[in-house]
Amino acid sequence: MMRTNHGTSVAGLVLAAAATLLATACDREERALGTTRPPEGVQAQARTAVASAVDSIVAARCDREARCNNVGQGREYASKDACATRIRAEWRDELNFAECPGGIDSKELNECLQEIRNDDCNNPFDTLGRIVACRSSDLCRATP
């Protein structure tokens, strides 16, 4: 009877050690791949930064559309609200916390916003420059 308890204790210790080794190995792999999750406080800050970046991009794009006379009755966007709704929907999949768990690179965001502001209404090359400057791969900060 004493022997069974000892065997159970040893089995429990072996399982605990195996679980610890597995967790450590997974953590190392996540760090090596850059897929570790940031702490909860950092996640909240990153979520806020991503949402704020989307708001800034939407505002800049709709200002550009208004400046280019694309907002109003019979135009591409019926109103400023319609513009914001559509632009936000376009960015929903492109720039979100799942894509940017490390948050937003403010320098890259500023470059994106500047490209939007400088975007000439009738120049497709300016639009291409904006698209390149506003890629999520550039805007997203690498996870720690």
C-alpha cells in the first residue's frame, strides 16, 4: 500500500516536470518566432493605439475625399459619415489588433497620414504612394 502512494507521487512529479519542460519549450519557440503574446497591459495599449490609428487614417482619408470633391449627393460618398463608414470597413481587416499585437509604429503612421494629406486628387501615382506608405506591414510595430 505504501508502495502505490510512492509510485503515484513519482508519477505526479514526472508529469509536473514534463508539463514545465513543455511550457518552457513552447515559450522559447514563441519568442524565436516572434509570436509571444504581450502582457495584458501592453495588449490594452496596443488595442487603443490600433483603434486610434484607424480613426486617424479614416479622418485623413475622408478629408482628402472631401477636398477632392468626392463627398456629397451623387458623388462617391453621399456624406462624410458614409465616407467614414466605408473607409473604416476597408481598414477593419487590414489594421486590427490581431494583425498588430505590438501596436502601431508612430513614425510610420505619421508618414502614412502625410501621404494621405499630400495625395493629389487626379494623380494615380500619389494614390499608389499612399497605398505603399499605409501598409499594415509598415504600420504595425513588431511584438516584443
